Amino acid sequence: MQQPMPRGAFYFFINKGHSLLKAVWFDGTGLCLFCKRLEKGTFTWPQPASVSEEKWMQITPSALSLLLDGIELKQCMKKAWYEA
């Protein structure tokens, strides 16, 4: 039996080329889908701290904000394509 989605949880998915990020959010009444596609560059997807067979991980809201702003979480610097 499948467990229901927790209310308020976001699930993020990234394509193979790391240029498209999709978020699924359940607000209690239905699912919402958000997408962000980059014209140039790629998202730097964080790596899990430990190697496991799990295909998911949790990140903090501040880490998500950095990811969406084009900041590489490993080195905490803006990527060259993002700099104005």
C-alpha cells in the first residue's frame, strides 16, 4: 500500500542534462507542479553525505534557495554562467 504524500512536502526532480528542475508539492487538496529551466548552464545537484542505496535526500530551505540561485553548494560560489 502506498503512503500518502505529507502535506507541505516538496519533491524535486532534475533531468539528465541538469538544465530542468521540477518540483511537486501537495497542498492538502491537490498536487502542484513547478518547473525552472535554465537557458545557459546547469544546476549543481547536491551529492548525499553518505553512499547509500536511497534515491532521495533532504535539503534545507536555505540550500534549496542557493541551488535555485545558481550557487554551487560544494564550493559556495556563483557559477560563471550566473555572474552578471
